[in-house]
Amino acid sequence: MSHTVGILGATGAVGQRLVQLLDPHPEFDLVALTASDDSAGKSYREAAKWRLDFAIPDAVAEMTVRRTDADDIPDDVDLLFSSLPSSVGERVEPGLCEAGYVVSSNSSNDRTADDVPLVVPEVNADHIDLLEVQRDERGWDGALVKNPNCSTITMVPTLAALDRAFELDAVRVSTLQAVSGAGYDGVSSMEIIDNAIPHIGGEEQKMESEARKLLGGFDGAAVSWHDADVAASCNRIPTLDGHLENVWADLGEDVTTEDAADALREFPSLDLPSSPDPLIHVFEEPDRPQPRLDRMRGDGMAVTAGGFRETSGGVQYNCLAHNTLRGAAGASVLNGELLADSGYI
Ligand SMILES: NC(=O)C1=CN([C@@H]2O[C@H](COP(=O)(O)OP(=O)(O)OC[C@H]3O[C@@H](n4cnc5c(N)ncnc54)[C@H](OP(=O)(O)O)[C@@H]3O)[C@@H](O)[C@H]2O)C=CC1
Ligand SMILES: N[C@@H](CC(=O)OP(=O)(O)O)C(=O)O
């Protein structure tokens, strides 16, 4: 069955990735695009500073950009994907849900709120039913579901696999993050060329909290966060797309690299249109994954891992995912597919 969908913040970096994924989507029909008041009233072609390496899809280029306001969005849109700056998302998303819209959001506001499901479908699809609690508590006809931060998404499927096979006690992670994560105007070329920046505001705290919520249990009423101790250190490097992460997982027991790699390899995917199969690709080569070579694995939706080493009571490895596909737009689309599959739209 087909559903009508719209994009909030459609002209931005993540919004353009949403256009890329939704224009050919087999189940979603893209009918509305919004942005700031400066863009409203213009054609998408005029309003968007298009940065992807293919032409704007014909069906989208001449659509008129709308204001990000319930009064300007058709009432019968089944699902809105939100890629607004978090300060804007915080202000407008709850109002849209109150007005009856179902919103799958990539923005960081409200990700750790008690009644907002934070979901990576292959990891914690059951958390989607927190929407029943949300609707009861807030009296909404609409609903708000979030995907996590791109650095968090990159490591969480691998941690979920290790937690199911062994038991996750603690995680230490250091990131090498691509410039697209900061948005097109986020890091200037003079700052990043020939350089690395060991600071991304708020990123460590997001990885530490969002990972524990995603890996937690849901009893039908509330999510109990996983009690693993998670600590992160985040760095920006001059790659375009693809976040690479060095992970130390403490599993409370010695495990072989083969057993750890098998746990990742065997972690199941889902039968949703955007879920890759396999979800986690494990490399034998010690120098993989690499951003340029491996970010498009599974159409940019797979997580890749490799470089396993035994540590005392655990394992060390590297993992990678495409930050604006699996880590942002693709993650929101997957949550939209889960909302459809679960009957919320
Ligand atoms: N999951 C993840 O880890 C990632 C998440 N993100 C998040 O996604 C969101 C979007 O990021 P990105 O695409 O890089 O941002 P951009 O700045 O590229 O795009 C922002 C979009 O929001 C619109 N917008 C800005 N201000 C307003 C406003 N006041 N009212 C309505 N619309 C507005 C812009 O419209 P206009 O063109 O008219 O200004 C544009 O469409 C952010 O919250 C970011 O943190 C980003 C990357 C990865
Ligand atoms: N901070 C991430 C991208 C991002 O926007 O994250 P969030 O969705 O948590 O705001 C990066 O720079 O790579």
C-alpha cells in the first residue's frame, strides 16, 4: 500500500538525501516539501542549493516549497520526515504531532525524552510501541519517532550483536567523522584541510546516552536504558561522507576474534524496503573498513566492521557507516517503513 509523505527541511543537506531516497521509494509518494520562510513559495530547484552528484529528480524540481507550518501542509499527508535544525524541530515538531501528523525525525531534539521512541529498526523495533504511551500522555492523534545521531547509529548494531551473543559491560569509542555531518556550511575548508579537529559539540554526550536508550529494554510502558558504561571521544577529519569508529567493547569474558566477528555477521536484518542484507558486513582484511571504499555498502545502509583484536575481557574493532544515509536520511526512511509496517500510518 502506498502512503503520501512530506519532508520538513527539504532544502538542507539531509533533506536532499531524503529527496534522493523518497523519489524512487516503492511505498512512499512524495507530495510536500517545506523549508524556512525564505524558501517558501519558490520552486525546489530555485530554493535548494543542490549538492548531490546527480540531477534533482524531475518530479521534485518544480514542486513549490511550503512553509514549515501545519496551515501550509496538506492535512492528508500520511507521514512527515523531519530534517530541521534541532532548535526549529523542538519548536515545530510537537505542534505538528498535536495537529495529527505522524513525524519521523532525524533532528536531535527530544531523542532521550521518556515517551519518544528512539529507534533503529533492526536493533529495537519493539520500542516503536512507546507511541501508545506517547499518544495517551500527550493526547496526540499524530506521533513523533526519532532516529539517533549518525555516530551512534554506526556503532549500535555492532554493540547489539555483541550484547546478544555475550554481555556488554562497557564501551569505549573514538570517532573519525566526515565533514558532511556538520552540514554544508558547518566546517570551513581552511579549518579542515590538512587537519583533524578533536571536538564536535555535544557529540560525545549524544553517543553515550542514545546508545544506552537504543540497547535498553521496553516492557510496554517504559524503556529501561542499558546499564553499560559508554564513553566516547569524537573527532572531525577531512573525509566527505562516512564515519569510522574505533570501538573497545568490554564483554566481561575473553572472546575470540572469530566468535566476535561471527556475532556481527549473524546479526539479523529486517524485511523492510531499506534494510540491507546483511546488516553488518565483516571484513577479513585488517585495513578495512575505510570511508571511501566502504560507505556505499548496501546502498549506503549497511554497517561495516573489521580489524578485530582480542582484549582482556572483550574485543577491539573498527566500524563504519554512511553518516547521511544510514546515519540520517536513510535512518528516518527506515523508521517510516517501520511505522507503516506496524500500522501507525
Ligand atoms: N542523524 C544524524 O546524525 C544527522 C542529523 N543531522 C540533523 O539533521 C538536521 C538537518 O541538518 P542539515 O540538513 O545538515 O541542515 P541544513 O542547514 O543543511 O538544512 C536545514 C533545513 O531546515 C530548514 N530551516 C532552517 N531554519 C528553518 C526555520 N526556521 N523554519 C523552517 N525550516 C527551516 C532549511 O531551509 P532553508 O534552505 O530555507 O534555510 C533547510 O531546509 C539537523 O537537526 C542536524 O543536526 C544532520 C546530519 C546527520
Ligand atoms: N553531529 C553529527 C551530525 C549531527 O547533526 O548530529 P545530530 O543529528 O545528533 O545533531 C556530525 O557532526 O557528524
